[in-house]
Amino acid sequence: MCLSPDVSGSGRLGRPKAFLKLIAHQELTRYLNAEKRRPVQIVENLWDKYAVSSRELEKERDETLKVLDAFLQVPGYIKEGI
């Protein structure tokens, strides 16, 4: 990334408007890229915080079903083997 202005052979600035436009474009691009990264970071943080694998969910479900089955068998609401 070159930020030096075009210099003519006489040592004067060749195109200061083009140089300023280049700087403005580079700064705007840098800002927009940072803004694009922000939503991705937010989603990644949420994913890391709340992600649960399907195996973990299935394991919890099976444990809960065993507890519920035990409660329902005590008063005779369900019979084993059905």
C-alpha cells in the first residue's frame, strides 16, 4: 500500500486530488472491512457461548425420559414392557 503522492520530476506534487481520493478510499475500505468483521464476531461469540451438540441434547433427552418413566411407573400409569 503506497501512500506517497505522485511527484513530478521537478519535485512538485503531481496530483494532490488523486492522492487525497486514494487516502479517502483506503480509509473508507479499512473502516468498512472492520464493520463487516463485527457481525461475524458477534455470531461467533454467540455460537461459542450457546452451541450444544446434538449428541449432548440426545443424551439429556434420554436421561430425562428415564426419570419420567420411573415417575410414571411408581403409581402404575405405565407398565414395563409395553
